Amino acid sequence: MQCPRCGAKDTRVIDSRVTRDGLSIRRRRLCSSCDHRFSTAEAIVREGLSVIKRDGRREEFDREKILSGLHRATDKRPIPSEQIEMLVNDVVADLENEFDNEIPTRAIGERIMNRLKGIDKIAYVRFACVYRDFAHIDEIALEISQLKNEETSR
């Protein structure tokens, strides 16, 4: 595994832990060159899983696309990267349990938004803006208004 700080290829595992859901392993690593410590995650890769896009196209399922979208939505928000990883693991596990080989993008987006809503409202709105492809500021205002109404009704 390459060190993210110095690029050296000589790193070693100093700690391994199974995640709560038991579906992945988190490893703490140490770079032999610069002594930088970093974490990696090891998860089961399910072969043959595809995503059905809104226009009907099919493409290979890519967990990294989900992570990338979440990182953009949570940028500069007080959300630990471990929490984002757990969110992705939970969503992927739910999807794999519900769907056989083909997952509609709608199912992916809705599950992510439902979980983000409980973690960080700003990240939720950011993600919703892209996922729902808002074209006007009024659509964003309506989404925020609905969030406010949900909070006051609790």
C-alpha cells in the first residue's frame, strides 16, 4: 500500500479491526519511510453488480462514485471520514440485500439522502441539489422549508 504523504510503497499494518457490520476491515498502517500513519478499508467486492441510470443505461456499480459524491456534499462539514465510510457501507449492504444484480440510481440516491438528513442538514441539501438536479433556487428553498418543517414537528 502506497503512503499518501510521501508515496513510499513500504508500509505495514499496525492494527486491524472488523467494522460493526462485519462487512469490512479497517486497517491502521505505518509508512516505513516517513512514519506517517493512515487508515485503509478492505471490503468485499461483489462482482456483476450494475446500476440502472435514469435514462435506462446500465453501468458497472462503483462504490467510489458514492464516496466521491458524499465527499463533495460533506466538504468542510464536521463529519468524520469514518462516518462517511460507515454510511456508504450501510447503503451498499442495504442495496445488496434488496436487489439482485441491478440497482436503480433512484434507490442509491434516496438511501444516501435519508441517512445524510440524520447526520448533517447542510450536506443533505448539497447532495439533494445535485441528485435531484434542481434547476431553480425555488426548488432549493422548498427543500429547506420541508427540512425546517420536519425539525419543528419533532
